[in-house]
Amino acid sequence: MTYDYREAMKLSNQLCFPLYAASRNIISLYTPHLKTLGLTYTQYIVFLVLWEKDGVTVGEICDKLMLDVGTVSPLLKKMEQAGYITRQRKPDDDRVVIITLTKEGKALQKKAKDVPQKVACGVNLPPEKAKMLYELLYELLNNTPKGEKG
């Protein structure tokens, strides 16, 4: 059997496309709920990291979200300007910046508490299929090489 590049080059045969399109659809489900909180999706996922563990470094946030510093730093500046976080340099290493939630940043978690459930309802997958998809996506993430950051 010979390799047919024309068949391989069809959009319908690309793994990247359904992942890309599904990702955009899922993120769009978050938008109306986050808009009422004054958040973007990317700010929301930064908050998810901080609500899970407060007082983390910028590098830890980048690693957890698989984003580069150039993407995360402007978000953190806006979040600080909004009064949700503080950024402080580590006393023994001024290259390391620690991100800490303010009282307002902590309170926002309660305001956002229904977002995951509302989005899950919009996905319209039975729980067992949603769990299977989640597991497959993390398997894919863990088994594929990471692209270059920044």
C-alpha cells in the first residue's frame, strides 16, 4: 500500500482540526458566564490555578497552564490592576515572582462557583463519555512532545 499524500492532506483526516474546533466551541461556552464576572477564559484558568494553590510563582502558573511567560505576564498585570492578585519578588531571588490572591481574588471564586456546572451542561455528553474524553485528552497531552515555549 502506497502513501497517498492527497488523502493524508484532507482536513477530515487531520487530528488537529477536530481538537482545534472542539476547543473553540468549549471555550465559547465559558464566555457568557465569564463575561458577567469581567474575566477572559485565560484569566479564568489562571484563577483556577491560584484557587487550587495560592502563592505560586509565575513559572509554576506557566507550567500548569502550558503557556509561556509572554502570555501569562500581561494577564497577571491586568489581574493585579483589577485588585485580584499581588505580585511580589521572592526576597532571596528577585528573578522569581510570587503571585498571591487578594481578598477580592479569593471572593471571586464564590462568584464563579457555578461556571463549571453550567459549562458541563452545555457540552451535552453523558458523564461517562465526558470522563473518557477527559482521560484521552490528558493521555494525548502527556504522550506528545511539548512545543517550544515563547
